[in-house]
Amino acid sequence: MAPIWNGTERLFAAVARDIRRLRNPQEVAWFIVPGGSLRQQEDFTSLEEKPQFPGASAEFVDRLEFIQPNVISGIPVYRVIDRQGQIVNPSEDPQLPKEQVLKFYRSMTLLNTMDRILYESQRQGRISFYMTNYGEEGTHIGSAAALDDTDLVFGQYREAGVLMHRGYPLDLFMAQCYGNASDPGKGRQMPVHYGCKDLHFVTISSPLATQIPQAVGSAYAVKRENSNRIVICYFGEGAASEGDAHAGFNFAATLECPIIFFCRNNGYAISTPTSEQYRGDGIAARGPGYGIHSIRVDGNDVFAVYNATKEARRRAVAENQPFLIEAMTYRIGHHSTSDDSSAYRSVDEVNYWDKQDHPISRLRHYMVNQGWWDEEQEKSWRKKSRKRVMEAFEEAERKLKPRPQLLFSDVYHEMNWHIQKKQESLERKQYGEHYPLGQFEK
């Protein structure tokens, strides 16, 4: 998406584009300088006098002037509904049916309820670690709903709602966080590092931004398969400062991979605010520099996220091109249970986003305006959703831990003798000749 310019600048840009299309090298050339002014450039008497450098499309100028940052308005933020749940532009209304909107809302609130219970579980010492998704539920559900079920998802560690919307059950969320015998990863991962092969959700990795070049490589493979699938890669604005992000962007653009880079710009990379992370206009502004189609959306507007992701997916499949979506939102919770955000931001700041511009309340306003939701339905659903989460929670606590001898059973097709020896030694050393069967799954 191009930045918004005023009328004069837009006219200058249009004139300059039209002139650049002229094939006669003797035609007069113009150029736009920072601030939007249009200046005449030297006449070219032959094609050879025009720049022939292979690295860029450009014209010669005869005046020394550096390109200045922030000389035009920032990239605008696309939205569909305002904070009161009213459609801003009827032509942008996705016209989603009632049941689909209700599913959006139930997924967002169920995720919120699960977050609260697991967060308190960690505080009580029941699990070792947790990361909430407070305030970012709209980015999860809006984007997940716009994807095809076979599209491959690379998450960071704050995309639980994407997996939930695809049908991942609550008991497996709980099992992963508890690392019990029902956990597909057998407790070998930190909590909130989910993954599901059947739902095409690649298991989360702890190192920041490593999923970005991995996702691009997968997108290149998808392109070669010609399978009408795409890859979507989620990350935060902090991860966009990692070298892996820059490598991934360039890789995707030059090889024309069908991928959506979905950046959740939630204001903070752990304790580092965006003002200390970068000086440019956010993350979406980087896209054009790599040759990537880019847009900035209101991440607290689930419909805006849905529309942008749906169109980006359509074009990524049709054109084999990468797209960058920067979803502007706010991380209401702490970065993780290892973080205390009150040390670097005010309570008033957090309360504003929690009370005045929350994606859940905004969608609820919309549903109430449509006559699809009321206070009684809200109370009933809150009670029902909490009961569902608590049942899964209690089941997870009852489950036994996986036996240590099972931890290697799915790693090797044939276990090497030295691994077997080490495993047996570990078992004898830690558990004696017999396992305490009361603590481990048989």
C-alpha cells in the first residue's frame, strides 16, 4: 500500500510516472525531491546518457540532495469498524454471516479465558512458564479465518488463537503447557510451544525470528509444487529487527514466494518500546524496499485483519508474490510470566487499551449493534467457556508425566546403541531398578 500524499504530491507523482513511461529519450524528464516538489531534469540527447546501472531503476539529477526520512505522511492504518463497532465504509464490510462472526467472538473470548486460567496456574507454581495473548486476539482470529485449512503456519509464540480457530482442542493446549503424557511433544518443549502436523501448524521455536527464513523456504517449496497453498509467518516488530527477518524478506521477494509475512506490532519487544527499536515508519514501510506488497491494518479490528489477509492470500496464490501485513495492536499483558511490564510502562497506558480499544469489546459492540448478541448471551457464554477450560485444566493436572524411556522412542527409527546405553544409565541413576510408577505414565 502506498503512503497517503496530499493532492499536489499525488499530481506530481502521476506526472512523473507518465513521463518515465515515454520512450523518446529526448523528452524532458522530471524528478520528485523530498517534500514533494517537482524539478526539471536535464534533457537526454541519447539513450546512452540515461542511467544503465543494473541495480536500480532511476534517472540522473544534477543537484546533490539526500533522501530524508519522514518527509511524507506515514503509511495509513486500514480499518473497517471503529471503536464503537460501527462500519466506517460500507463498501469494505466483509458481509460475514452471523454464525461466522459469532465463531470469531467465541474463539477470541475462549482464548482469553484459557489465558487467564493458565496464567494463574503458572503463578501458583503448577506450570513453569506462560505467555498470554491479551489484546492481540483480533490478529489471530481475523487472519486464521482468512486462510485455507491447508495453508502452512509458522508462528512465533503468541499465535495460540490461530491454532485454536483451526480446531486444536483445549486438552492438548493444557497437555503441552503441563508436559504430561498427552502432550504430543512429551514435555520436551517449553510451555506455549505448540505444534500440530494435522492442522499444518509448525511447532514453535524459542529463538527469535528463526521461523522467518524457514517459512520462506517452505513457501518456495509450495511454489514448486504448484499446489495453490501459501505459507503465513507470524512475528512481532521486535523479531523484525533480527537479521533473519531481513534475509527472509529478500529471499521471498527475489524468488517470488507465495508467503504472507504477518507482523504483530504490539508496541513492545519485551521491555523495549518501538521508539528504541527503529527510527523508520514501522515495519510495513520496509516492504517496498524489498519489493514486497505491504499494508498496515488496525490489528484490533478483526474485520480489517480478515479482509487484508484474505486479499493477500488470494494474490499470493495467483501471482506467486510475498505480502507483508503489519497489524497495529497493543500487548495488554506482560511479555511473559518472567516479565513485569509495570517497570517500563504506566498503568494508565495499559488501561486505555484494555478498556477503550480492545479487539474483543469492539467486536462485541458490532454484534450488539447487529442485534446478534446481548447481555444474557454474554453471561451464558462466559460461564460455559470457563467451564470448558476448567475441565481441560483439571484433566491436565490429573495426567501423569511421560516415562523417561519414551522420550527417545520417536526420535530414531532404530535407536543407536550408545543412546540406549545412556538412556539405561540415566534410568538406573535417577530411578533405580524400578520406576516410581505413581509419577509416570506406563
